[in-house]
Amino acid sequence: MIERTCGIVLRTIKYNDTSVVVDIFTERQGRVSYLVKLPRSKRSALRNVFFQPLSILEYESDFRPRLNLQRMKEARLAFLFQSLPYDPHKASIALFLAEFLTHALHEEMENAPLYAYLTHSIRWLDSCERTTANFHLVFLMHLSRFLGLYPNLEHYRPGDFFDLRAACFTDRAPLHVDVVRPEEAARLGTLMRMNYDTMHLFEMSRAERNRCVEIILSYYRLHLPGFPELKSLEVLRELYNS
């Protein structure tokens, strides 16, 4: 069935000399993999530049539910980036988030609120003129709501631990190693109070920010089976000196 839809590029893998496999989180079918032929002609309806991490596309495909690889017929950019591919900080964040979403949305079905959240976040990152140092932290914390993994951050009291397995605060250390100690647990509430418009008001050192990323990824790794170590994390750790 020929249909036109929109989607966000998560990952592109070379298939052969003329084709790539593109994983896309779509507006209507959730995550879908497409086999895309990339002719060398600059006038082609399918161009390699369309399939960069987090690109938002509008495209036409011959969608057949029983196939593992769908066929894409033509595509265009539904949103033209102004800064994201050209700003090294934003580009590194985009690469990290695309890799994260590739694994986090491995079997995700249609989810309109999640799709809206992702497109809003990508557009916001591209248009932001302030520091984006905390963007990935805010993105990952709020993403948990849409994946059904939102932690219980109520009833916090100074000195509490945060149990990563139970996803809640506790006044006693649990009998396992997946726990955030009190000196770091207090920061989780601060992270959840951030949003894109206020995140520039919260100052953290690079070491503190990297530790927050480690905690958040540990949380997701516990609650998303098979979630791997991310290759792009090392690049992200080098961003922002203060």
C-alpha cells in the first residue's frame, strides 16, 4: 500500500554499494526499517543527506506490514536544520540521542505523544541560541514518561538513597548495588524540575553532568532489556568544560 508519512531518522547502515538500511521512528507505525536505494544523481528523490541522525522526513513508501524491510520511494526534509548539523556541540548531542533512541525504541509501536515529544525536542535543539549543556539530561529524564519508565521522585527527604531497580527514594540502602547514594540522589529532583527553557539556569561542572548521564543510562539499562553501552557516549563526555 502506497502511503505518505513522517518520521525521524534513528540510524543508517550500509547495505551494499548503492543502498542503505534506515531505521526510522514513524508517526503512524512506530519504528520501521527501510531499504533505500541512493542513486548518484543530485536530482534523485532520495539523497544521502536526508538520512542524517535525527533528520525529520516526509516520505512515500510501499508499506507492507509483513515485510521486515520496507521500500521507500521518495523523501524530502520535513524540517530544514539551521544549526544542528553545523554546531559541533549540537551535532554530538544529536549523535548520542540518535544512538540512544535506536536501542530504546527497538520495539516501539505507534506512539503519537512520543513522536510529538521527539519532534518538538529536535526542533528546539536546532533553534536554541543559549547553552545546550543540559539538553540531553532534560531530554532523557522526560523521555521516561513516554516509555512508561517514569521514576517515582516524590517523598524525597534529605539523606535518602535512590533505588534504581525500584525507581524510588528510600531511607535505607537496598541490598543490591544499583543504588544512587544520598549525595547524588538529591540531584535527580533537580533534573526533573529542569525544562528546555530553564535548563540554562542550572549550573553543573562537566564531571557532575557526566555523572548524571551515567546514572540515567544505568536506570534505562536496568529497565530496558538488552540496552547496550553507547559508543557515542565518550564524545559526549568531552563536551563543555564547565
